[in-house]
Amino acid sequence: MEAHNRKQSVGGTTLHTCHPCRRTVPYRIYAVIHTCGILALMYHHINSLLKSDTTLITSLLLISDVILAFMWATQASLRFNPVHRSEYPEMYAAKPKEDFPKLDVFICTADPYKEPPMMVVNTALSAMAYDYPSDKISVYVSDDGGSSLTLFALMEAAEFSKLWLPYCKNNNIQDRSPEVYFSSQSYAWNDEANNLKILYEDMKSRVEHVVDSGKVDTEYITCDQFRGVFDLWTHKFTRQEHPTIIQVLQNSEIDMDDTGKYIMPNLIYVSREKSKGSSHHFKAGALNTLLRVSGVMTNSPVILTLDCDMYSNDPTTPVRALCYLTDPKIKSGLGYVQFPQKFQGVSKNDIYACEYKRLFEINMIGFDGLMGPNHVGTGCFFNRRVFYGPPSSLILAEIDELKPNRIADKSIEAKDVLELAHSVAGCNYEHNTNWGSKIGFRYGSLVEDYYTGYRLHCEGWRSVFCSPKRPAFCGDVPRSLFDVVSQQKRWAIGLLEVSISRYSPLTYGIKSVGLLMGVGYCQYAFWAFWFIPIIVYGFLPQLALLYGVSVLPKSSDPWFWLYIFLFLGAYLQDLLDFLLEGGTYGGWWNDQRMWMIRGFTSFLFGSIEFTLKTLNLSTHGFNLTSKANEDDELIKRYEKEIFDFGPSSSMFLPLTTAAIVNLFAFVWGIYGLFIWGERFVLELMLASFAVVNCLPVYEAMMLRKDAGKLPKRTSLSALFVTVILIVSGYFVLK
């Protein structure tokens, strides 16, 4: 375990510090108390099971509480030793530029309509403009959709960068995404900036025209050297069937800015070969292709991975990462430095909890005090060596050109270099190799980021969480509830793939990384299991209340206060975590409400889809989340924090049914207070809690007329299912 209050230095210069969170000791004390409460609750359930005639009901409550206890334990493990870090990039920046290692930047995109090319352009330009030696930056854009539209946009970006990069560096611009800068308050209203904005808008207009038309017309190609590459897009070219395309759009050896003062970074477009007969392993496969192509062309020791919608927001970010990656005391075992995901345009109280504060910040500092944070797919600086086996045993790839420590001393446009790059990007290259199993990003899960980071930790690599005050990377959030739950359904499926594999954190993980780290990883791997207690406690006590059957202790029973203690203790601790890491009360309320919504949607349907796939009754693919601009009405609803349920979807049926059942139970429970007294207080409290959380559902069912309301079909279907549940409850509860 890492020592606390530690200062790490290179050559006598302090580069970073680490110190524990002040709440660690109180959390450990409370963990002991809460554990005793859980054990007492388990005793109560088992005792009730032995004495009760309602075996089914008691068993369901026992199973639910076991899962809740397990999930609480996974969170408690990440509260055992949380730490905060600080780094001092100005100290590293004072070093000679010759000492800066080369940096390869990987940006992944897959669909020009769901991920607009101008979004990719801004992300690429923000990385190209880092305060870093430009001749040591190589930006690789993986276009897994094989789209000429994306290539055209990057061609335009290469030309614009010759004006944009010197402008940023000469004027010390902090917002280095042009789209962000030109719409920000920091925009300088002078002739130079205005002319640059006009050129940017012209470029944007050309790119969007090409995207709207769906093809790249000859007259739009201004650079003669790139005309020939577009001939590859023939009538036989499809997303699923096409050859490898690697195009060097900018070469640091020969390209300068328009003034001749600055060297330009490398910019390389990569679209790997695709064939319907070959497995492509989604994003993990695309990243491994970039790993090999970059290994052949530049082989930089440091790699930054970025999602195409996650632009760089701080030009000093690479230097911050180097404060850790180059520290001689830890660099031999340090696999990666993970930055949190931050988002722009989030509603005031983050209505859909898309900041994932628990996932990207609270849990990260907990992991960081153990072996380091998990990988979250973007904003991560890797040591290239991490992809080639454990720290103690290097696993070599098939060819010498892919050795992680090789010095790439040939031009990236040399004929033999490009030929080999095309070869390693072939769809059959990985057959009978270690790629995806022991080398590179790991295959076997739709959540390749979580799985890869987890496997690297199991191999013995450590990681570091770096969270500066100015967000290092920013992206957009989905503004429709349907988009949110669909994305998280995919995550739930991918995490379940890990949880039941031979590498399950519950078995392999605990054995490899220790109890606390393994249990911490279980929180994500078994994420979908939340649907069981959410559904049981969302329906069973309420249906019992409707029939006057008590399934929970009454208020005069001492066990009643145990339920109150465990519920309030867990919630208050969660609230404290949220507030201490900079969250708000409103943000926390929406965050916990979204856990309930996910339980009835993402987690439930993800579990069903995973089960069907496991039984070979269904298959699932990687459904890309759209990052395209939504319509104005949807954006207005989001800004006003009005739920948008999007298209009619069966995923909202259980949620709507639960809302109706709880409303009936709440009304009946209030009436029952005058008949039964305090006998059903816990059941009524549960129903009340659910009703308050479901207020947006009731509004969308009955009061709204806009396009984001719940479809009548969903509401009527939920009412029908509610009737079935109430009738069925008679035979189970009576």
C-alpha cells in the first residue's frame, strides 16, 4: 500500500504528492458498526425463514438483502483508504524539451452520423495543440466506420491546424478546442481571432455540407496529394467490407505552420480492414490496431486514449501525466494515469446523473489508495510497455517492429513502414496471436476499458488517479433518458460478461489483487445485480400492503429500528461522499433516483439480454451512443430538467408499472393508517420514497403533452401489468 503524505521527486524537484482523505478513520469505524447491523439483519431473516409460513416472501427479502449487503461491502472496500494527489507540472515543464518522451494519441470514432466529424476534428485539434514539443506528438484517428466523410474532415483539420496551433501557443489560449473557444467568454474579439473564426466556420460549413450530401465531391478536395485516396471508396466499399486505409495527413518531419515557425505534429487517419467473416472485437479491436500501427510508425513510449467526443480542456495535461509516468521510483510498475471524465452542458442538478460522480471521482480516490483507479475508456495516459505482459515478464509480439521499447527511426511515410502498417491493420493479422488475450486491450467484454484495466491490475501493474482543478478533458452528455439507459444497458451486459468469466473479480480478482481491490472491482462487475433488490423492494412490500399482509417489522418491533438504521446510514454516508467530492444535494438526489431507474431498465434488461445470449437464444452487438446534436425542444427540456423518455420502448414498462403500484400502495397505506395503525409503517415509508422518486414518471404519464412524455402505449401497458400483479398477489400473499 502506498505511503501517505509522500512527496516524489526527480533530481530533487518535487513532482507530485499524495495524502489520505480525512474521513478515512470515521468511515472504517462506521464500517464495523454497519457490518454488525447487517449480520443482525441476516440473523433476523434466517430466524424468520425457519419460523415463517411465507417461505417465498422471506426468501426473496433475504436474497435482496444479501445482494444489498454485498454491494455495500464493495463500496466500503473503496472507503478503506481513499487518497488525494497533487502534481506540479510547472516543475516538469522546466526540463529541456529533449527530455520529453514522444506521445501517441489514439482517438476512436465509428459513425459520422452518430459521431459528427466536426466533433472528431475538435478533439484532434485540441490534442495537437498541447503545450508539448509538437514534433513529439502523433495523433492517430481510428475510423471504424471507414467513412470518407471523416477522412475529409481530418484533411480540413490538418490545414486549419497550421493557423490554429500557432495562434493558441502565441496567445496562451487555454480552450484549445476551436468550437469551445469561439463560443466562450475568453474569445478575444480582435482581427486575428475574428479572421481565424471565419476560417473555422468556413471549414465547418464545408465538412457539414459533405456530411449532409453523404459523399466527398471532387471540388471540395483542395489538396492534390490526397485526391487519390478517395478512389478507394468504390461501390464495393461498405462498413463491414473494406480494405485497410492509412493516410498520413500531417508529417512533423516536413510540415510547418503557415509562418514557418512551428513544427506541426503528426496526424494519421487509420481505418482497419474489415471483413464479414472476421471478428473485429468492436472498440478493443480498433485500439489494438492503433497500438500496432503506431508501433510500426512512431512507437512512442506514452499513449493517450481519447473518445472522439472528449476534447482536451487543459494544454498542460500531458505534462501532468509525466509527473507520474517518469518518476523513477514508481515508473517501472506504473501502467497508466487515469483522468476523470468531465462534461459540459450538464443541467443544473444533473438530472440523469450522467456526470457519474461516484464512478469517475468518488470510487476513483478509493481505488487510488489501493492499487490505483480502473480504466474508464478515455482520458488515460498509458505506458506502452503495459500492453506487453506483467511488469516482471515482457511478452513479445510476433515481429520485432512491435517491441514496446524499439526506437522508430524511419519516416512515417517510408514505403516499407506504410506497407507494414497496412499489414498489421489487416483483419486476419491477429489470428493465432496473443492480441486481445495477453497483449494489448483485452477481448471478452463490451466494456473493454473496465476489463483491460482490471486485467492489467491483476498482472501486477499499478495506476494513478489525476484530477486537477481545471478538468483535463470534457465531453457531452446524452440529453434523453432513453439514450442514457440504453448506454448503461450495454455497460451492464459487458460487466456481466466479466463477472461470470474465469477472470471474475470475486474469484480470480481477489486472488490476484487482494481482498479490498478485488471486492472493489466487484461493484462494477455485479452492477446489474442491483435490479433484484430494486424490483423486490419496489413491488413486494407494496403489494403486501394492498392486501393488508405485513412482510416487514412494525414500528413497535425492535427490528424496525435496524431497518431504519441501515437505510439511513447507507444513504447518509453516500450523501457525505457526494458532498465532500464537490457534489450538490440536488445532484445527489438525482443520482440516487437514477439508481432506481437503472434497476428497472438498464440492469433488468441488460441481465435478460445477457442471459439470452449466454443460452444462445440471442446475440447482442455494440450499439453506439449518438453524440449528434439533438433537436432544440429536447435541449430545452433537458435544461429545464424535464425527463425526456424518447421513443416508445419496452424498457420503461417495468419502471412505469412500479410507479403505478407504489402510488396505489401509498394511497391505500395512508387510508390504512386509520385502520391498522403502525402495523405497516415500513411498507408505507417504502411506497412514499418510491412515489417521490417517481414524480417525473407521473408527470410524463398524465400532465405533459410534449414529445418527451411517456407514450400512451407504455402507460396503458403498465396499467394492465399492474392489474395482473395485484390479482396475482392475491394468490401469493393471501
